[in-house]
Amino acid sequence: MPDRPAAEPEQYYQGAPRLFVADGLYDDLRERAAEIVEPIATRPHGIRDFSIRDPNGVVLVFGQAAC
């Protein structure tokens, strides 16, 4: 795989993966020493989510509906 230049630290990727176990994924990523940008929490708009920074500096957001 060719080397890629590091992304700007302020770049975000927000997809819509269907997660039903955001807490489990969060715990797994913490155990793997992922860089947590925003800890898991239930937001006022009804989403439980968290953010990590990948090795290229891109912030990834994972979440689920807070039922």
C-alpha cells in the first residue's frame, strides 16, 4: 500500500454504520489504545456516540440510537 500523507487533524468522517453495540465497540477500541476524541455519551438529540482519531489523523464518529 503506498504511503499517504497524514490528514489534517480537523478532518472528520461521519458515516452511518448501523451499530447496535456502540458501548462494546467503544470498550474494545479503548482496550486497543485508540485515541478517543470524544468519550461515549448519550447526546440530547437521542444518539449515543463517540469519536476516535485514526492513525492518519481523521476523526471517526460511531453511534447508535439511544433507545
